[in-house]
Amino acid sequence: MYDVLFLDHSHGQKLLASGLDRNDACHVARAESERRGVGRMFLAGSEAGDRRDVVLIVESAARAA
């Protein structure tokens, strides 16, 4: 399961979607990055690092029941 985040260098992190399968997370990230005019990236198991505005796909903290 994956979460989609928007990382805004001036306002921090905002959760856009949570607990999605990989395909749905990619779809949401693609649509949000196009809408916001920013890049997107997949960071399963790694840290975001020093980035500007970006839509991130990360492993979800929530687990499937």
C-alpha cells in the first residue's frame, strides 16, 4: 500500500491520498503533479531528501487489514 504526498518547500508536506495500491497511487500522483505543475517521484523505503515542490509516492504506514 502507498501514500501520495505533496512536498511544498515553503509549507511542508501534505497528504493527498492514503492506503492506495501501486496503480492507483501512480494515477493520483500523475494527475496531481500535472495539476500543480510539479514533478513526481517514487520513493519506496527512502527519504525525500532536499527537494523543491514535488509529488511523492511512499510506502504507506497503514497496512491492509
